[in-house]
Amino acid sequence: MGDNGQMEDFDELEAMFGGSDSDIARMEKIVLTQNLEGFASCFPEWDLHPPLKK
């Protein structure tokens, strides 16, 4: 398989799983916020303030 075959494979994967950059950025923000809130909840005695939800 040459480089052209690999590029076609990547194009097919992008068509199946690719999202727009704005969708990806939005999903990253949601996941990071959930992770931070989850981390903060592990230490209730600490004075950790997760970011305000907008």
C-alpha cells in the first residue's frame, strides 16, 4: 500500500468521525469542565472553586 492508499484511508476515517473544529472545541470545553468539577468534588475540604458556568 502506497502513500495514496493511506491518504484515502484517512479521508474515509475523517468522513466517518470528523467533526467541525467548533464542535470539537465545544466538546473539549465540556469535558474539561466536567473533569475539573469532578476533581474539585474529591477534595471538599479544600477551597477549590470550579469556573462559573456560562
